[in-house]
Amino acid sequence: MRIGELSERSGLSRDAIRFYETLGLLESHRSPNGYREFGAEAEPWLAYVRTAQRLGFTLAEIAEHGAALQEAPDSAAALSALFAEKIAVVDAKMAELAALREELAERAGTGCPLTPDPR
């Protein structure tokens, strides 16, 4: 299918599809007239990429792990391991944000909230 059809089916812009192709996340072949031609597997792959992004995975992480996970015989276990790693990252960020919130709350309403702390 051509890029316009893939764009319609996937809900992604042509620019996004070209960008994913530039990153190596998606492959196309050029037809004799120079149009990009994408295989039928491109549509579900793009849905996979979008879902992974929504779950907090970067395009670099998707590029690194995505294809291998789809082809792995035990992809469910491999995905679970990646999810566990991502949960640890999210937990660390949440702890960092909680500490930042606490510090902001301590400084709110003080005469000079940007006074350096003695730490």
C-alpha cells in the first residue's frame, strides 16, 4: 500500500510515517515510479509502535526491542520483563516528583522561597 493509504489506515500523518522510516522503525520499497510501497504488516506494526509510545517507551527503545519481541517465541515473557523495567523507571520518577513537590510545598508561603537550602 502507498503512504497515503497507510496514513489513512493508521491515523498517522505521512510525515510521521516518513520519520519512522528514517529511524528504521518501518520499511518501504520503492515502486518503479518512485512511490513508497508498504507491506500489509506495516499497519499493525504502526499500531504496536503507537501503543508502546503511549506506555512510555521511546522510539529508540521500540527500535531496539520491538522487532525482536514480535519475532520472539516467548514474546510475552520478554514484554513482561520490559514492562517491569519501565515500571521501575516510572516509580523512580514518581519518587523524584514527590520529593520535588514536598520541597515546593515547604517553600510556598515563605518570605523568600528561593533562598538556598543549607544542604
